[in-house]
Amino acid sequence: MKKPVLIFLLVALVVAAFLSPFASPDPDGLDRVARDLGAEEKSEGKEAIQSPVPDYKFPGIESEAVATSLAGVLGTVITFGVAYGLGKFVSSRKKTAV
Amino acid sequence: MHIPDGFLDARTAIATYALSAGALGYSIKKTKGELSDRQIPTMGVLAAFIFAAQMVNFPIFGGTSGHLLGAALATILLGPWCSALIISTVLIIQCLFFQDGGLTALGGNIFNMAIVGTLVALGIYQLITRLAPGGKGEVIGVFTAAWASVVASAFFATMELALSGTFPFKIALGAMLVWHVLIGIGEGLITSVAVSFVRKMGFGGVHQQGKAGSEVL
């Protein structure tokens, strides 16, 4: 893999590992509107699936910062792998005989 | 802007799932003929960066935060088809692994962020860079495309939530637009920096100025 890609991947990992614990805890636009309109309860307890790392906090880790950091690194690595794999999968299809 | 489970009614969830599936199927078809080997690692790393950046909420004001969406970034650098796939990948991973965005709302979230976000970014970027070719147009085009993509996504999300009876349309639209007009500024700034950075680094296969997928439209 070329150097610029590796550098950008490193940037992503640094962001995920070291910036994410300092993210603003305030609700995002949608959450804020939902709260202000009293609509939040409509989503309470309605989760369709149980995710392994809910709310970006690695379970079983006391420090919230470390739990978030780990979740960030895990997610970044998984996303890289899946997107790369998807790219490979898609580009391989063009070699089908016409 | 990730819609949780319980906010969309069945009809809206199914409709947006169908739209998203169709759009993604089409995106896969379009990338088939076009994705060069050099672009594959770029696709991976852009998706990774967008995932990471989406975790870093920045405060706007009044106790509300925003975060990068990334559709404009992906569209400008790799074109709309790749962008749709990249943003969808991020959203799916966020939903399945991190409970960010409901599984029943995934169709809606993909439609709003990966499809609408991408198309609006593409349209605005191409319009501005054609009207104002050169460096200035690029700067204005990148920022505005990013800003508009956020506002447009928010608009469609609001529509779905109103159609589902979760939000009253007029009140929700006003509020959603106010927040996302501001969040869009953050998107514009981050996207501008990121696009400059990637172009300077000389990445494999990214579109040059003013050329985000222009060959496919």
C-alpha cells in the first residue's frame, strides 16, 4: 500500500484513538430536536438488535475514555477492511467476459 | 443524524430501504466498470477516516453538537458511486457494531446520508466549479457542496420522521434546519481541509479539481 494511503490511515486511527474521547457529549442535531419535541421515548427500548459495542464504549472497561478510544480504533480498522474488501469485490466483477 | 429504531413507521422504513437498495445496487454496477486498482486503498482509507471523524462531535452552540457526514468528501475525491458505497459501509458498521442508527432505520439513514448527501454534494460541486473554474471555484465549491449535503440530508430525515408521525413537520423542520445549517459549516471546513490534504498527498486515483465523477453524468 502506498505511503499517502498509510499516512491517511494513521491519521484516521489517531483521530479515532485520541480525539474521540474528547468529542462533545452534547446531543447531535437530530437527538436535540427529538428531545425538545418530547419524541425521545418513541425510540426507547426499541433497539432491533444488540450491538457488541453500543454507543462506542467497549464493554467491561472502566475508563470511559479508554473504552471510547478502543471502540474508535476497532471501528476504524473494521471499516477500512470492509470498504477495501468491497472495492476489491466490485473491481473484480469488471473482468467478466462480455 | 442517525435515526434510531422506533422513529420510522413500517411504511417509511420499507420505502427507504427499497430506495437505498436500488441506489446501492446501481452504484455497484457503476463502479464495476470504473474503479481502478489504485482507488481501492483510497476507498478503504476514506471510509476509515469518515468513520473516525464521525466519532468526533464538535459543539456548535446551545448544548448541541455536530459531526462530519463525509458524503461530500467522498464524492469530490472518488465520485458519487464510490461515495454512496463508502458512506453506506460506514453507516452499516455503525449500526451493527455500535448501535448508532437503528437497523430498521438503516434504509432511511443510508438514503439521507449516503444517497441524498452524495447527490447534493455532487450537484452543487459541479455547478460551482463549472460556473467558476479554477482555484476560487474549487474552494467555494468544496465548502458549499459539503454544507449543502448536510442541510439536504437533514431535510429528508425530517420528512421521513414527519411522515412516520414521530415529529410534527413544520416545527421539526425549522429546528432541524437551524442546527444543520450550523453543522454544515463544520462539514464545509473539515471537508475543505481534508480535500486539500488528500490532493497534496498525491493519492491514488482521486479526482482532480472540478472533476468529481463528471465523466459519469
